[in-house]
Amino acid sequence: MKRIRKAVLPVAGLGTRFLPATKAVPKEMLTVVDRPVVQHVVDEAKEAGIEHFIFVTGRGKAVIEDHFDIAFELDRTLQERNKTEAYEALKKDLPAAGQTSFTRQQEPLGLGHAVWCAREIVGDEPFAVILPDMLSRGSMVQMMAAYEKHGGNIIAVEEVAPDQTHQYGIVSVGQEFGDTFEITGMVEKPPKGTAPSNYIISGRYILQPEIFSILERGERGAGGEIQLTDGMKRLAETQKFYGMHYRGKTYDTGSKLGFLVANLAYGLERPELREDLKREIAALLGGK
């Protein structure tokens, strides 16, 4: 069983839910407290042992590449001003040489197409897909444990209220193995009342490289796009898929509410911010 070394991060989305903020700034570079969303996601992947980060970008996303590069003038200024702590923090976040790759998705043809764009860099080995909108700390560590247990293909899932299932990709539940279970089916945004379960696909995947030959067919699904879920359904005809119950809280930073809640949650975890932030929240709520 091959080790998972590479992760694909699709960052080509336009961020239309956050206009006008994302007109010139990629949504992945919006900050949760003092770190860009995409940095939080890379931190999660590094903790799980990912060694190579493959960013599938689009026009206007060059600042993401700059973020993961050396900023010579800034580094020199920090050193000259003896801002050692800030300088060391930047060095710690910087991937090693050769640990990042960037490829373009020239047209917005869907998540499946974005993943397919990384095929030459991934090569013939299993890999992770991490949606950078979704902050799920610890999820990839749990995914790696599930992969070591089962092999095959792994999808992170979370429970939602039954009346919300039409908004997500949903999996069908087969034999259960504690925190994991066999997936017997998948459907993308089923009509209300038709979902096979209330387990949603929550933005973390481990996939075998055979998915690329399926996505290469360019078959269109929901919204006229090449859907990753459709590709996984085809792959499931010949390979096993397992669901992994994510034990944690996911914040959808692609939505306004999720982004605001993520900032509050992460801010309250910071010792230097916690008490002042609690007082500010209490003052705001006291006036309502």
C-alpha cells in the first residue's frame, strides 16, 4: 500500500459568494485571525505528513504562489529591525524547496476537472484532495489513519440535519467499522427527501490514481460541470470506498457565516485574544 505524499488543493474558484472582497484578493487569502485560509489548510496537511502541495490555480491567483515563496525584502527588514519572532514564524510556515507545485485550470469546468488538471504532477500514486474553503483541523490525520486501516479510497463525512442534505454530496452507508464504514453509493445534491443518509462529503478525500482516467472523459454532471462525485461513483464500480466520520468541527469559510464563525472560534483559542474578544462579543450582544 503506497504512502500518501501529495495533496491537491483546488484554488481556482472565483469566490463569487464574497464579492466585492474577492474581486482582487483570492478567497483563499482571506484571513482567519492572522493567517490566510489556505495557510490553515496547508498546516493541517503538513501535520498529517503530506510532503508535496499541488495548487490548481486560475487567473488572478498568483498571490497564493507568492505567499508560499520567500519575501526577500520583508525578511531583510524584519531582521534589520530585530523582529526575530515574526521572522522565525515566516520561516516556519515556508514550505521547503520543491514542496509546492502550481498548475492552471484555464476554464471553470468543475471540481473534477480541477483535480484532473493535477494528473501529471500526482503521477501514478494515491493522493489527497483538500478543499481549501473547508477548515477541518485534524481531519487529514484521521483520514491517514483510516487509509492505513482500509487502503482504497477514503472520504471524510459529517452529519447534517436531514433538511440540509439537498445542499451537499451525500453517501450511502454500508458495513460499519467504528469510525469508518463502507460507502455503497454517492449522490450529488439529491432533491429534498431523497437522500440515502444525512452524511455529507466534507471536503477531504484520499483517492487512487485511476480516478484520472475517469475524469479525463470529461462527462458533465450537475451544473454542467465535471463533478468529482460522479468520477468517484464510476471508480467505486471497481474499487472500495470508505467513509471516515470526522470527529471535529468544519468551518465553511466560503460562506459569510462560516467565515465569521471560524474567525470567532480561532480567535477564542488564542490566549492573547480570548478574554478581550469575549468582552467585545458580550458588549455587542448586550446591546441587542
